[in-house]
Amino acid sequence: MEQVTRRSMGRWYILGLISLMYLITYLDRVNISTAAPVISQEFGFDKITMGVIFSAFGWAYAMFQVPGGWLGDRFGARNVLTIIVGYWSAMTAATAVASGATSFMLLRFLFGMGEAGAFPNMALAQASRPSGSTNPSHQ
């Protein structure tokens, strides 16, 4: 007689958490554009300076997405995502202490660097099966 194993509801919980993380990463990326007019006025930035500040995030995000995915393959998506969430939260808070164009650019670059690994690792976490994964020793 073959025993039928019942699927866990935990996979839906994980899917919900990952979907929430997708939303938060999106909001984190675009929230500065909402605040851009106020930031520009307060610091006296022109549109070119704001463009460079926005670009700093994009360049870092593009450069560090592959290394971020590699970290997930090496150390496990769950472990890397835990670190990424803490890091991007710290970078979000650190943006509040930016005092000029250079510090804004640096913080946005560091923010992009940290958030770059989020999508590859969320995809790895979604692709992992509950009974095994692409890297079973890290689940």
C-alpha cells in the first residue's frame, strides 16, 4: 500500500512572504523618486544631480546582482535573504543622514549593492522544493 503524503501549507506561507518582499523591494527602489522634489529643494540639487543619485542605485544593482545570486547558491537563499533584508533596512535608514550629493550617491550605491541579491535569492527560494532543493544542504 502506497502512503500518500499531504502537502504542507508552509509553502503558501513562504510564497506570501516572498511576494511581500518583492513588493517591499519595489517600494524601496521607487520611494526616493517620490521624495525627489523635496530632496532637490532642500539640498539645492538640480535634475542632473538627482539623475546621478538615481543612477548610483541602478549601477550598483546591475553590478552586484550576479554576485548576490552566487552568494545564495553558496550559502543558501534563506541565509542570504536574511542578511539582505537587514542590510537594505539599514541603508534605508542611513539615507536619512545624507548631507549632500556625494553622501546621497554613496548611500544609494550601497543600497543598490545590497538589494541586488534580493531577486535572485527570492527566485532561488521559490524554485526550491519543500522536500529538497537545488542545494539541499542549505534549506
